[in-house]
Amino acid sequence: MTDGDGSGAGGAVDVSTGGFDTDPAAVFDQWDALLRWSADVDPATAVPYKESDLRAPVPEPRQIFAVALNYRPHTAEAGYEEPAEPLVFTKFPSCLTGPYDPIDLPPGHSTGNWRWSP
């Protein structure tokens, strides 16, 4: 529950009080029950949180798919033609981080690639 401005001012509700697992992946299996339960949650019970406490929305994904050349200006800048079909490729699950998680670089590297994907 948030106020929609990204500040976290609305707070968070402990889903375990509804009998749900706090692991986001486990909650997906109980999605309909979570929606029913959340309709009756009193927003006044929400506890404030800091955005810096947020982590990856799916902590341990089994697979991550990405789409290459999905940004037209960058595609043109790189000298590529826009593909007729999406160019889909996989990435290692460890590539996913939360908005404030540290990014560990390999030894001997002081900077990372400037590109990011929302």
C-alpha cells in the first residue's frame, strides 16, 4: 500500500497476518486468495518503509528473458536496423537487483556498463 508517489509514505502490510508466506514467489501461488484478503486490509495498519529497503521484486527468478534492440534511438545510434521480430535472449538470474542493491563488479573493473533496463 503506497500513496503512489514512490515515497513509501503509505506503508507496507505484513501479509503473514493473512496466513501468506512473505516470500513473493510463494504468494503468486495464492494470488486470488491474497486479492480477497487485501480487499479487507485496513490501510491504517500499514507500516512506513524506506525506499532504500526495497529489494528485487522477484528475489530468485528461475529465468530472465530480455529483448535486444528494443529502444529505437539506441538501435539507430549503434547502426543497426530495427528487427522485424523481437530478438529475445536469456540472462543469468543474478542480473536482477533491487533499486538500491549494490552491484558487485568483477575484480579489476571499476565501472559497469551504462545501460540499464527498467
